[in-house]
Amino acid sequence: MGARRVNKSAMRRAAAAAVATVEREPEPLREDLAAYLCTFAPQKVDPAHLDAVRPAVVAVMRRATHLGGRATFVKHTVDVTALADWAHTTGRGLGWRELMAHAVIGDFARARTRDVAAATHAHRVKRLLSLASTINPSPEAPPRLVATPYAAVQPPYTDAEMAAIARIVRTQPSPIVARKLAALVGLCRGAGASASELRTLKVRDVADLGDEGILVTLGTGDTRRTVPVRRGYEAMVRRGIAGLAERTPVVATSGAHNTVNTICAAAVALAEDAPEIEASRLRTTWIAELMTEPIGLHVLLAAAGLRSARTVTSIAEHLAGTPGAYRAAAPHLRGAP
């Protein structure tokens, strides 16, 4: 699908609406905010500038009717005062439209003096730009940013991505990274271990029963449980604990460079398009796989150490478009003969 064509008529209507908003007499301020402006006395302003700066600040702030809280209103008033004082000192106009121009605020941003901390100045400029976008919208104003919804649960790895990760595990040049990576992938993808659980996991928590499989004890308190490792990942887990004493941490050892994240980052990918290895996505993939099998929800929650089904619901959104999933589950929906 091609890019949408820009409708020039719609652009003209939007520009006209913005101009009309600016030209319209502002709504009256709340009584307490109006009273504050009446008695407002600018601080840290040269007394010789007060007669010029104060009316300019009032002209701007009487249009800031969208600022509901008194503390927020006062903070913006201080910001506008600093802007107006700088504009007066540098010979710029003090009309409210001139002060609330993004180009002027941009110049003010680059003119920070040493008596103002960099962080304070940056926050001040950010508030001024937001204020200008609201009370003086214009073509030069940057478009409002649209927040990208946060994905609470990342999508599970595809089969192709898991195959690539398995190759990365097999071909690590560093024996230490190779062992730890095998344990990490095997336990997260094969038993649903979380990154926080791997930080405290020791070899004694992994019981290798030979042909009967591998059991791993994860979690603490009411989330503590014993989970069997998926058959396809038993070999990885065995490689990850081979030759280690019972009290040895399986993955995260002492030192800032031996955390779960740094071990993943140390993995050497074979190709530029190889997926990043994330413990959370490996665990999500394990949960997603169990969701496609005839396992009760209460059993799945217990195995994953979850107190609610919120995570499962988020993962289900990623599985909604899986082809043939409903058809494959039909025999289980009907029941045993």
C-alpha cells in the first residue's frame, strides 16, 4: 500500500484553525491563578527590566489556561520570566507571540549561562516548547510526538529464529560463554526460567534424571516450583552444567560482566540478521509453546510461576494470527471419545 497523498485543502483548514485558535481571546484563568498573576513579582530579574518583563510574562501566562495545577502554573511562569528577561537583554521583541515562537526558544536553549545547571535549563526549554506548541501553534512548530504503546510482552521467537540461536550456542569460540549460553537458552526456552531466577540458580537446583528427563527448581516463596525441561532443550542444559560442583551458579557468577544480559551480549552471532538473545523472549516462547498444547491454564500458570493470567493474555495476542492453530485444537475442544 502506497503512502497517503497529502490533502492540501485539509492542510489549509488545519492551518486556518490553528490561526483562529491563536487569534481568539483566551478563556479566563482560574481565580486563584489570576490572583497569582496580579501579585506576581519576577525574581532574579534586573530591576531596570521589570517594567518590560512583567507585562510580557503576564501576557503569555494568561493564555496558559490548560495548566490546571498551581504548582505547574508557577513553574511555567518562572520559565517564561527567564525567557522574557533573556529576550529583553538581547534586544528581542517581548510580544507574547514573539516569545512563544519555537525559533526564539531554540535560541534561548543555546544561550544557557553558567549560573543555570544544564539539567535545569533543559527541563525549562522542554516546558517552554510544550507551552508554545499549545498557545501559539504555527507552521514552524514541530509536530506533536505520538507515544508508541509499550509492549508489555515481546513476541515469541519464530522457529527460524530459534534455529539461528541454537547455531549461535553451538559455535561460540569461548568455552565459558558457550557453556553459560547453553545453560541460559536451555533453561529459559526449555523450562521458562526468568532472568531474575537465573541470577540465583545453582547446579544443585537442576536434577538430571537421565532418560527420565531433567527437573529444575525455580523461584522463591509462593512462586517456587519444579519444572521439567522440554525434551528438545535437555542437551543444552546438560552442556550448561557439565563438570560443575553443586554449589556453583549455573549462569550468573560474581562480577559485573557475568550477568544474564552481558552473557547474551557476549554471544557472537554468525550472521548480521541473527536475532538478539533475550532471556525474557526465550521464556515467552516457552509459554507460547505450552499454550498451543492441551495443558490446563492453572497448570501453565503454576509452571510459569505466574499469579495471574495477564502475561498469558498478552502472549495470546501475538498468537492470534497463527495459521491452523484453531483447527489443530479442534479434537481437544471436542473431547476424548
